[in-house]
Amino acid sequence: MKGDSVAEGAITGALSGYRIVDLTGVVLGPYATQILGDYGADVIKIEPPAGDIMRHAGPMRHAGMGHIFINTNRNKRSVVLDLTKPSERAVLLKLCECADVLTYNIRPASMARLGLDFATLHALNPRLIVCGAYGYSQGGPYEDLPAYDDLIQGMACIPWLMTQSGSPEPRYVPATFADRVTALNMVHAVMAALLARDKKGGTGQGQHVEVPMFECLLQFVLGEHLGGETWQPPIANAAGDTMGHSRMLAPNRKPYQTL
């Protein structure tokens, strides 16, 4: 519109000018960085020589371009690096020198074995925000357990909740529910870290941000289903239960065919 304070064609995303080095794969991390790219960030996706494994999950029109991969990786540039080779790891570190954010979704111990722990990255670029998304919070009792979407849904009692709402047997949500809930938390965690660094009076420094799948999904579920266990001693509802939200678990809470 003429007279606007922003010139025609000059509108950019809120994260325009920020660069994100994306070490993530499968769904959790790529979905988060895709959204950050939607907001205008320059996302550089780092893949191993074999590529992100979701490249090979069909259907696909072209080899290595599976439907899930192309639906979680728009708005990104791609670089192939074998981080087990010192010369190629050096390329990654060079990228990190001028990046704002690095994201990863492997265990922190694996990052450390690659020489990519936060202390090393922070010394290289004190403004770099490092965001790790993985199964369980480090320092907690489950930190070394394996994790992927179905396991985390199980740990958060999603299959049991299905039976409580009328399913004849335990079931998972038929989507990468834990991955995508965690990814959304990852997006706002990265943006909060950028704000903490860059706002007036901000720290000017990067930080290590942890976004664990289990804790993200559990708080999502318990927002409704913690029920009377919110208090100690617990409070029982009319049915005598101390957990669960009766409306959400009602067997008749389902779609009905209409004319």
C-alpha cells in the first residue's frame, strides 16, 4: 500500500538476518527449523553423506525426496558434511563462527564425542545459541534412555489415556505427536534465547537451551489430566478419581454422523 512505512516488496520475516545451522534430522528438529525458516531465518541444514534418513521414507517422486522430508525441510539451504572427518568438522565450526543458532537432536554425549559440546562452541562464538532437543532432560533419572516418538508417547501415558476414553486397546496418536509438540517448544525456546541475547539490556551472549521430548509432552498432557494431583493431599472428583479430566476422557466425546 502506498504511503506505508515499509516499501512495497520489502517486508521480511521476523527472523530475517538470523542464521541457523541445523544439525537435526528425522522430524523433531527439522519441523522446528522449518518454522524458524518460515519466520525468515536463513537455515543451513547439515546432512551426512547418506542424507537425512527421512529422505528415503516414501512415497516420493524423485529419489531421496520422500514426502515427510520435503514437508519438514522447506526454506533451507543444504550442505553435506561428514562430521567424523576433522576437515569437514572444521567447515561446520567455520559456519558456527558467523551463525546465531545451532540446533541438534542427538544426545549431548554424542555432540561431545564430535567435539561440538557447548563449551567448545561458546569459546568459538560467544553469541551462539545452542539448542538441543532429545529424549529426556540431562541430569534426570531417564537421561540415558533411548527415545523416539512412540516411546515418549508411552512414557506420557498417551496409550493409557486412549483406553480411558473408549479405545478397546492402547493406541498411539496416529501422528508424530511427541516430535511435533517438542518442535513447537523448540521454536519458542530459540526465539526466547535470541530475545534474551539481543533485546535492549540483554546479555549479548549465547546460551545452551535444552528442549527434552519427555518433559515437553508430559506437561502438555498433564495440563488437563493432572487433575486433583495438582494439590497435596490430592482432591478427588465426583467419580473418586484424583487424575484425569472427565470431559476429555468421556467415551461419548467423539464425532457423530449427521444428515
